[in-house]
Amino acid sequence: GVMLPAVLIYALEASVDLMLELGAANIEQRVLELGAQTRALVESLGGSVVGNWASPTIAARFPDQDCSALARALREQKIVVSARHGNLRISTHLFNNEADLEQLERGLRRLLFA
């Protein structure tokens, strides 16, 4: 038979315990707050967000910018985003915080206003 690595099972248990301790409603509220902050950040830099719904995943566009090139350049700065269907996909989750959004803002500013 196949033996599962015990350390991964313990890590999974700890992750589930943390999520249960925080509560699904609190996690949802936090990731939606981060999504709203990300939306505001994109718009403050002259970008637009595709769709008008609350989500922790944002599809952004910036005038006269190649989103694939932006995504590559941001990844070089250790900012994890992706390009999807001509948009810059920015996805936040529970493990993100405002410092991550500040890093994203600095990275985008360097690229958009260089």
C-alpha cells in the first residue's frame, strides 16, 4: 500500500483547526475586505476592475499596459499574480495582509509610472 507522509497530515490538521477556530464567516469577511482594498488600490492607480461584485479575486486592466508583461515583472519582484484573458489577476486570501497590498502598490507604481 501507499503510506502518506505523516508530517503533511499534521500540517493539514493544524490548518483545519485554525480555520475552525477563526470561523468561516470571519474568514469570508476578511478576504472580502482585502478584495475591496485591492479593488480600491487598482482604481487609485488608474486601473479598472472587471465586474462589480465583492470578491477576493480581482481582474484588473491598466490603460496601454500588457497584463502578461505586468504579471511577469511583478513575479520578478516576488509579487504573485497572473495574467488571464487580458487581465491582471490579483487574488487575496486569509494569509495576505495590508503589507502585501503595500508591496503590490509599490510594484505596480514602479511599472506603471517608471
